[in-house]
Amino acid sequence: MDSHHTPVHVTHIKISYSHGWALSTDYNECTLRTLFDKADKYMYENKQQSKLGRRD
């Protein structure tokens, strides 16, 4: 190794994500707010399920 180069140390970071989605056709008189609320609810449920199955 060249004496002018500094070694690089790599740190591994775990990244997780949750997802949720909603379709306007699934709800009568659907608003954008309704879709966001439903998608947020499903994302939270997905997050809880992921935590149950995750091994840290």
C-alpha cells in the first residue's frame, strides 16, 4: 500500500423500512386525506409485523 493513502474503515448500518398503500377505488367518497390516513394505518401495521419477525 502506498504510504500516502489513508485506510478507509467501513461501518455497516442496518436500514429497515415499512410501507403502506391505499386505493381510492376501495372507499366510497374517497378524499386524498382518506387515502393518506389509510396508507399510514397500513404502514404502521406493516411496521409492527416487521418488528415481530425481525432479529436484531
